[in-house]
Amino acid sequence: MKQLDTILPGLGRFALATAVLATTLTAAFAPSSVSAQQSWNNVLAAAKKEGKVVLYSATPPSLGNRLVAGFKKAYPDIDIEFTRGPSGEILTKVGQEQSGGVDGADVFISTELEWFRARAKEGKLLKPVGPEAATWPAKYIREGSVITAGLEPLTIVYNTKLIGANPPTSYADMLRPEYKGRLGTSELASTLLIAWYDWLEKTQGKDYLQKLRAQNPKLYNGTTPLAQSLAAGEIAVGAFGNITAFKTLMDQGAPVKYVLPNPGLGFEYAMGGLAWSRRPNAALVLMDYVMSKAGQTAWSGTGEGASPRTDVPGAIPAAAITAWDSSAYPPEVVNKYRAYWSGIFK
Amino acid sequence: MQELKVEALVKQYPGRDKVIAVNNVDIEVQAGEMLVLLGPSGCGKTTLLRCVAGLEDAQQGKITLEGKAVFDASIQFNQPTHLRDIGMVFQNYSLWPHMTVQRNVEYPLRARGVAASERDKRVKDVLEVVQCGHLTDRLPAMLSGGQQQRIALARALAPKPKIMLLDEPLSNLDALLRVELRAHLRAIHREVGFTGIYVTHDQIEAFNLGTRVAVMRAGKIEQLGTAREVYDRPATEYVAKFLGIRNVLALKAEGGWMSDAGRLEGDLGILSAHKGPLQMYVRPDAVHMSAGGEAAPSGGSFSLGGGRVVDALYSGGEIDYVLDVGGQTLYVSTHSAKTAFNPGDAVRVNFAHRDALIYSNDKLVSG
Amino acid sequence: MSAENTSSKGLAWWGAGGLLRRQVAPQIGWLLIVIVVGFAVVWPIVQLQYRAFIDGGSAFTRMGELPRIGDTVRTTVILAFMSSALAVLVGTFLAWCASLLPRRVQKFGELAPLLPLIVPAVAAVTGWIFLLSPKVGYLNMMLRQLPLLSGLEEGPFDIYTVKWIVLITGMLLSSFVYVFVHTGLKNMGQELEAAAAACGASPVRILFTVTLPLLRPSIIFAAGVVFLLGMGQFTAPLLLGRTSRIDVLTTEMFHLTLRYPIDYGLGAALGFPILIAGFIVVMLQKLALGEQRRYVVVSARSKYDARSTRWWAAGVIGLYLLVTTVLPLLALTYVSLSPFWSGSLVMTELTTRHWKSVLDNPVLVNAVWTSIKTSVIAIAILIPLGFGMAFALLQSTRIFKPIRMAIDFLATLPMAVPASLMGFGLLFAYTRPPIQIYGTAAVLVVTYITLMIGHSTRLQFTTLVATGQEFLEASKACGGGALRSLLQILLPLCRKGIGATAALTFVLLFHEFSASLMVRSARTQVIGSVMYDVWTGGVYSEVAVLALIMVLVTVIGVMIAVWIGGSESLKKI
């Protein structure tokens, strides 16, 4: 029967549209200072009526699951549906949903910051109106609606069974002769990877990628498959990784460790509420939860990443992470770099 | 009144050859009559039957069953098979393997909406008629070929259809069973008195069972008559050949009549009306032999001299002789008791006027 | 009723024997099927290929500019040729071995080469990765225990190579070849081989002088089928090729769907060579076999069992089963019970927590249900539709010839188009008007129907041919109308064949990966697509769990279909 709901998505649309209109009108005509709480209460009520929120996220499953569990606890009346995927892949799906008018994601989290900025400029992202948005550091709200929900440093990873003494500590160490054929790195699974390879060339020398290629590394589609192979011992060292992906395996007792190289690069997870969402109020509530102390603690309290908030125990300080500058990688640059990289690695 | 009437029926198969399987055929079948369509394979007899059944769409003509048209090309009317109220027996029985004998036989009754009580009685009766009353709960796979064909017959008979269509029903059975079932079928026809069309390539079946026999050739009716008429007076050379009349003399008028077997002797008076070439057909059992030295018999017979026995084949009560008469091979069947010739003997052959089938331009002119 | 017809002037339009019911209505019915199926099958392909050729074929220019496109095309061709050649060799050899099986193991031995079909390609490839990864593959590690190989640090095999992609694809496809050739052998009977043996020929001589030449139609047919499958092969290159930079056209196409906005023109251009090759193969099959022979007809088997049997044949089939099915399943089971995929076989740390976490994950469980539901709905539509189309193909005179030819074409076309290309086309067609069903389960159902309508028609055609027209004619002659004849005669007689078709279709759909991966949306996932997601973003132990669930559900599905269709239907597969 659930199929029918998805087959006939239009059924509840009229009702939804009315609800959205109602809340927007309330927000627009209410005196702003006095009734900020009042209008947020309206959003909460409408969200409850919407009953469900759909989150697409490129964060690793463990992180996503923590967020989902936390949200369920905070808002037991709102169901949450969570879909995970690599950044590029879910971005395509979101784009198709937008152009096809498909009932899909309400809130989207991914590393493709520029996509969010472009949508924000088109007015296609919801303005975060919750109480947490008011106190969120301005540096981490772009275009008024693109939220930096978390930051992570990129790491070097290795298998502790295979690499005993003298583990690698820097990107230069990737070129050690003993790592030849035992090294893994990632394909260009997202723009972040492009920025990272570009950054490597800029910081490690123009011929660094050539030398890395000469090490004959195995290529993986993003960090998770690389992590699996590393844990299994198929490769001994991984040049690319983020902590969250490895945390899952470490929790299972896998012999992997990560190192933060210096210099190193980090990245941001951007979050946006999609304006074409069928459940805009629930989207706003979820975004507010992610930005709350509880949400941020679920996100980075395990020490896997950094929070823009300063009151999250256990998180890496955000200031320690140099995030890549996504604005330097518009589509033309990305496509050109893709060809350049393929020329070296394939 | 006639049960079935077929008028000017034409059936042509599509495709490159555009074979005309039924070519302008007219037949009528009277109530209670069994009409046999006889002919070699490919002569169109089965196609004609299937047109009557409605399993083939003809292009021209009209078929009327009990006075009502079931097919009329002129108004593009073609009643579907299942509404024609026919009974049909197929060459390979076509009993449905997933149904018991009972279910098979009652199927046509169910299809016609016969009430359950009546149905059971009819099934019981008709199975008695075909002597298979004890087989009701069996599946077809458990039956012998003969039993299967009896059940198939019962299935077709059960609803008392307007007409029974039998498509070579005995040809898949072995020789002994065929004889037995043929006799049985004849008895059932007498007993039940159904109207039917029976397709076969076997002349003995045809003469045994047919009230009338239609010999077909290339989509046309070559001859239509009682079994006796067809047997005694094959209307054309084609029919004579099909009936297996093996001795053929091609006669030319050359101051008398010459054949490949030599000059025709004996009483030639009845040939005097003819000038052109004639074909004379004589059945092997109508030919009599006498010793080579004897003279031709004087009246009422034809004769050929100068024959020689090539071979004598003993087959039970009969002897089949193969003769060489003036270079042509002739065949003679006789009762062994009457005559005894040995290979190499010189013989003369004689046959009565009434046994000689004489064709001029493919028309029977005497006999 | 008929009397009025005869007496009236003009044509008989009305009534049971009238033109409307007899001529017009059926043609309209068939035409409707042609239009609907035609739209489903042809529209996406035409739409997509149109994208490749607009703007003066700029898509082909972009294709030419793709990095290493030459290598990609070459790999595609090599993979298609080598793997189908291997599949034909192995499949034919297996069928020959099956014909030599001793009586005691014959029944199971003949079914055994079909067992790999219950292991979906994704699962098999995953299992093989666990077995043959150069350093930590279990099989590799065991081989390195051997004295000769003990010096090696990795290998002796590296699964991430073209050679192994060919080997694994070939093995996966060999089951299909076996199906066709085995059926061919069965139909051939043993008399001809027995005759050769009586002339003093050895089994091997018989194989090359009598058996193989007679099997040529079956082998050509099977070769065509596996070549098409090999060319569209997607799973093995996707999962194995990436780590060592091996791409084929279908994986390139898949990569396109990961970039927004999707360059459909480029995808169409990439698919164009596959499409052309597909058409050529289907045409060659048609030419080589003639109209009739394209349909492999099952007939009664010989009564006499005069074969000479060999025990080593059972050994060969056992080895095949071990290598293609048992070993990968063992590897999957072990990994599914391990905390993580590790390169060691330590039995003490086994855990069921990944099974729990998969079964507790609503997304994954939903995907399993979506797979089952969409497959079952698709089958519920496919079986009657395919039955109707097969029936139409059998009607020589009563259906307007162009309509019959169109139905034949529509039953053939989906077989010439690889699932991945079809999926790409469907993604394009259904994300925009007039039929915007992307993101719903309906798109999966439509995709499955489009992919399988050819199989459904062909398989049921075989059943109908084997059943014979005369049973239906007998029913009509007994006064049974269309509905009665269908329900009481035709369907019961075809039950086994339909059951087999349903079972095979279920297996193929439940395992469907290539097209599903293209048309799935984030919220409408099937088991194959979530498995890929877990593959790219989760723990391999969970991938193993999902793979095993796929196998289990397949087995249950086949058992249900066999239960409905009767035990004989398994043989019909």
C-alpha cells in the first residue's frame, strides 16, 4: 500500500500547500520581535501536522544514524526518513527530484557547498528561522540559508597490523618506496576530491601527483570502500580519509588508525532546506535540531569532527580546520580538472 | 433435408505459394448420412473439414448448417467454432491431458450449459456406447491409443451435435486396432444415426464407413457418389489410380487397338465408337490367365497374348502374379486353387468387358 | 441469430460471427498492446538516441573527448567477446558433461549448473572479491600456503584485472548457455549419438562429429544471448574495474548519472555503439537460425537411456558448482558474520550484529520489500502481457500481419538493448513529461516490464508451441468459448511453462541491478541499489548480509513459483 502513496504523490499536495501558505502568511504579518517564538511555535505545529521529514545526507552512516536517533528523541511526533549516499550521487538525485517535481528530500546535507550557494541565490533554499539560527556564527551561514553543519579534517589512514613502527605522518610519506602497490586513494567522487588533489599539488610540489601515480595506488570510489580494504589489509596505507568513515570500522575492532597530517586540509558539510520540499516546516525543525547543542553533540561530540558551535564537548575546535574553498571550483574548473586528473591516474 | 450444405467454397492459404486448398467446392450432407472425403494428403480434404468446423477462414462461398448460415463470404459472416454445435474428432485424439475421462467427455455438455443430472447420464450413456464405461476416472495418459480415440469419439458425440466431423480418426492406430475400431465406428453410426463428415486417405475405411464418398483432388471434388458407384465406376483416371487399379493399358487406334502390351485381341466391338487414344484400367483380380497357347476367348472379353510369368507371390489364399506382356508389366490376383503357373510360363490374359474401365479424355466411357 | 445475418443485405457487422467482433475488435485489442508496449520499449530509446544526434552530433564530440575513451571501448569489446566465448565453451562443456552423468546423480546433476542463477551477480562478484583480492582474498591466502607459492606476498590472483573480470563474467554467463545447450541436447535424443557409438566412435569423437554440429542452432542462439549480456555487462566491471582503472561503456554511462546535471546526450552517444551491436547480433541470430529456430522448442525426451556414463562428468559439474556458487556463498557467509572484512580466518570473533543491524535498518528492509513488491507486480503484468503477445505470434492468419510483425519486433528489441542502456533511457524518459513517474515505485515496475517483456513473450511462446494448437481447437469444437477455452484448457496446460517463466522472471528481476541503479531515486530503492549504497558507504559485512538475503529470497521465490507451477517447472527453466 505504501507504493500507492509514492505512485500518487499529488494527493496530499493541496493540503500541504495550504498549510505552508498559512505559516508563511502568519510569519509575514506578525510583528517580528514580539512573536518570533510565536511564529516558531506555528512552524513546530505545522511540522507536527506534516508528520515526517526526509533527510538526504552524504555523511557516513554512523553519523547519520546518530542524528536520526537524536532527532527522534527530540521530536517524537515527527517521523524521520534518512537516505545516505556519496555527495555527487545524492546531489544528482536531488536535482532530478527538483526538475521532476518528485516528492523527495526536505533537508540535504553534502559537501557540495557551491551547489547550495547557487540554489540559495535562486531562492530555492529555505531560510532557517529557528531559534538556533539566530545564534549560529555568521561565518557559517552563507547566502542567508546555507548552513555549515560540521567540519572535518582529511586524514591519512593506515592498517596497524601491516604498518608497525614508523607510521606515515604526512603526505610526503605517501611516496615512501615501501608503500608502492600497498597504497590506496580515492577517485574523483566529489568536488572535494578535486580540491584535495589540487591542494596536494600546490602544497607538495607540481610533480607530486605523478609521483603518487608511480606508487601504483589502488583507486576507490570514495572513502568508505577504501576504509574496508584498509581494514582487510588489502592496502596498508590510505592517502585519503575522513574520521567518520573509519570510526565505524574502529568501533568494530578493525586494525586501523588515522593521522592528521600537517599541513592538512579539511572540508565542510553544508546543509540546506529545500524550498520545493513538500514538508517545509518539518525541514525547518530538522535543521534547527542539527544546529542545536544536542544535534551538534551527536554530530561531532565523538571527536570525529568540528562544530561551528563552541559549546560542544569532545569536538575538534573548528578554528583548527582549514576548509577548502569551494568557490574556487566552479563547474568549468571541475570538468577541466577531471580530464587533467584522469590523464595522470587512468 | 440436408444437414449441411457447402456452396462454392474457396480457401486459399496466405504466403508466397498462395496454395488453393479448397477450390470452389459444393457438397451436401443429408441427415444421418456419413460423407467420406477421400484423397491423398494435400488434396484439401482436411482443410474443407476445418472450414466446416470454423477453424479455418475461407475466402469465398457459403456454409449452411441445418438451414442456418454459419459462414457466408458475401456478407463477411463467419460464426465462431464454438457456436456451431459440432462434434469433432481429431487425428491425434487431442484429449486434454489434465482432465479425467469424465471431465473430458462432459466438457462439451458444460459448455452448452446442460444440467448436472442430465450431464452425468449423458456421459455414462455415451461412454457405454464406446465401451469405455469403466474408464471415467482415468487420465488420458493412462489410456491406450484405441481407448483414447474412443473417448475422443465419446466427447464429440456427447452433446448430440448437429454434425460430427472426423479428421482421420483411425490413422494413428496400428492395423489390427484400426480394423476393430472401424467396425465399431460403423456400428455406432448405425446405432446413434449421427450425421457426419469423415476425412481419410484410406479407401477401405472410406468404402466401409461412407454412405457416400467424395474423392478429392487438388481442392476439388473429383467424384461424389455411393461407395459402390465410386468403387465400380471411378469417374476419372485420377480416381482409378487413387483406388489402386494397377493395370493400365494405353490404347491407340492403329487398324485395331495397339497398347504397350501388344495388340488388343478378343471382342473389340464396344470400342468401335471411339477413335482417339483410350486408357483402359483393369483391377488385378479381374484379370484371368490361360495357358499361352490358347486362343482369345470369343465374346464379351478383351485379351492379350504373348505374356510370360515373371514372378508368383504366394500370400495365403491368393497368388499374385507379375507378368510381362509385350514388355509391359501387368498384375494378376487369383485364388491359388484355380490355377497354377510358374515363373517362365507363357500365358494369355483375358478380362471381361464389364471389368475394363475405359477412359477417353479422362472421362469414363464404359465399364 | 445467424439466420437474420444471412437474410440481411450488405455485410454482417454485428453478432458473434460478425465483422466487428471477429475482425475489428481483436485487431484493435492487439493494436492497443502494440501501442502501449511500443511506447514503453521504443520511446525511451528513441528519445535518448535523439539526444545523441541533435546539435550536429556534438555528443559524439564530447564522447571523443572523454579521457581514455579508446581504452573504454576496447575493454567493452574485449569483455563482450572473451566472456561470451568463455561462457559458450564452459556452458557447452557442462551440458555435454550433464549428458554423461551417471543415472544416480543425473537428476540433481542436470539442475546443478542452474544453481549459480540463484546467486545474483552483485553477490557473486562480492563473494569473489572476498576470495580473490590479491593480498587478503581467502583463496589467495590459502594458495599462498602451498609450498610453491609460499614466497609470494600477494596473489597469485588479482581479481581487479580485465582477465578476471572476463573470467567471472564468463562464469556468470555460462549458466545461460548451459540452459539452451542442455535443452538442445535433450531434444536431440540419444539415438544419433548411440548410432555413432555403434560405428565405433569414442565419446570425444562423437562430441565433435555428431553432437556439436547438431547443436549448432542452440549454441548460436546461446552465443548471441550471452554476447548481448556480455556487452551490457555492468556489475563486474563496476565493482571490480574501478580500483584498477578499468572502465567499460556502461560504467561510463553510470558515472554520468552521478554528475548533475546529467549529460543525457553523452550517455546516448556512449550507448549508441552497444545499441548498434545489439541490433547486429539479433539480425545475425535471425539470419543464422531462420525464423523458427530462434525459438528453442522443448519437446518430449527420448524413452531410451542408452548413454554411456562417466563419473568424472559429475566431478566437473561438482567443481563448477563449488567454484561458482559454494565458494562465493561461503565467503559471503563468513564475512557477514565477521565484525568487518578482515584478511584472516578467525572463527572466534564471529558475530551476528551485522545481520541485526541490517534487519533493524528500515531503509534496507524497505528496499527488500520494494524489490519483492515491484517484481511481483511487474510479473503480474508481464505474464498475461507476454502470454497475449506469444499467443499473437502464433496466430498466422487472424491477426493483421503488420501488427504481428510489430509484436515480434517488440518482443525482440528489449533483448537487443542491454539493461544498463535501457535503464539510462528510462531515467531520461520518465523524469520529464508526459510521464513523470521518476521517484515512485511505478518507475521500477515500468522498468521491469520493459526489460522483461521480451523474455516473458519468448518463454511463453515456447510453452504455447509445445502445448500445441489442437487442444485449443478441440475446446472450440466442443463448444467452449474463448474464456472457457482459456481458463479451462489453455492456462492449465501451460501452467508449468507459466510457472517457470514467472520463476525465471522473478529471479532476473529480483537480481536486477544495472537498470535499477539508473532509475532508482533516493527514496525508492531496491535491494540491488541499496546494496551498492552500502558498498560505497557502509561496512562490507552488511553488503554480505544483503547479498545473502538476496539469495534467500530468490530461493523462496523460486520455491513458491515451482509450487504454483508444479515441480516439473523447474526443469523447464
